[in-house]
Amino acid sequence: MSLMRATSAVFRRELQLFARRKSDWANPLMFFLIVCSLFPFAVGSESERLKLIGIGVIFVGALLAAMLSLPRLFDEDARDGSL
């Protein structure tokens, strides 16, 4: 089996597992949307300030949202004792 076929098979399997449990992708997505939409209320709605820090807010919001899915990433390894 070629490396490309093996990679695509693993990727398809992970997507199928990910699609089975809607909370695995819905919770981080909702968290990201809430962080990005509430941040202007905390900082102020001045467009120049938001232009300066907007990309950083999006990046940090995405990193924090990705941290919500980390327990699922290591769950199987912790259960079988390899972690």
C-alpha cells in the first residue's frame, strides 16, 4: 500500500469517527464563535484597535477551542495503558 493511500485511509477513518459524535466538533466550534463574537465587547468596537488585534484573537480562540478536543485525542491511549 502506498503512503498516500494509507494516509487517506487513516484520514477517512478519523473523519468518520469524528462525524459520529457531534459534540466532538460542535463544542469547540461554538466556543470559538462565542470567543470571537464577545471579544469586541470586552475591548471596544473601535475599528483600528480591532484591526490590530483581530488576527491574534482569532488565533488564540482557535487554539483554545482546539484544547477542548485534546482529551479525546489521548483517551484511547490512556484506556489501553500505552500513555
